[in-house]
Amino acid sequence: MYPEKSLPEFQKSMSDLFNAAIPLNNRVLEIMARGLNLEDQFYFVERHSWVGTKRSQTALRSFYYPSLADVKIKENQVRCGEHWDYGGITILFQDKQSGLEKHRVMIPADHIDLDRQSIAFFGNPDNDAVLECIDQSNKYPPTTIIDLLNMKYEQTTTKKPNSRTY
């Protein structure tokens, strides 16, 4: 859903950003394969060949955090708690405000009266790509991104009090 009446250029801008992020995502995947000394330098890239189609769960999402100027904030309160993204590579585009830390979004006291905006590109493998241990250890059973996302969604929505799911 796009705000076509109020921001007619928004959909095109987001689509352009999505398309610009794909080569960056692929380059990061290639560098990872090189860093892991994989024989096939494009091992990960080849498993992301359907990005931008219905055969991939890769997504671009916009996150808006409104000003907290009129809100009572508890000590050490966070905007978005510690977590990990379930897919492949996450590329984050953010404004100049501080507060974003690895795996969570903090509330910096000096920016409490400012809105915060970020956009995340979640680069996921193709829906039918088999995800398996590249070291052949079989430490984890092979799966697909669809099955992994469904499992994580179920864990998140059926989470018991005081339990953590990463």
C-alpha cells in the first residue's frame, strides 16, 4: 500500500531504492563467500536470483518512530528490543539520528523530541533455495526460507512470557 494521493512519487522512490539495493546485496553476498573461502564465489548470490519477484521474500520496509517528547520514558527503555532478522542480509538506510545499535533501537535522551526514520532492505534467499550448512556439518537440518520464516513467525506469536527467541 502506497500513499498515492498524498505522495505520488513514493512508490517509484521505494521501487528505485529496492532495485538499487539488489546489486549491493549481491556484492555483500559475494564478499561473504570470498571471506569464507568458498570455491564458488557466487554460491550465495545464485541463491538470490529471484529477488524482485514472487519467488523471493526479499523486501524493503520503512520504519517510522515518532517523537517521544510528550511520553514518559522509563530508564533504559528501547524503541525496538533486541532481535535478529530471520533472512539473509539486512541493509539499513537511516537518518542522521543516533540510537540505532546492533539488533535494537535505543532512545537517545538528546533526540527524544525528534522523529526517526529508517528503511531496511531484507535480502532473503529464493523461496525454493535449500538452506544448509556450507561446511557440510549438518549441524542444522536443511530448510527453505519459507519454512524458516514460518517457524520464526510461529515462535514469535506463541512465545511464552519471559522467553527469548533469536
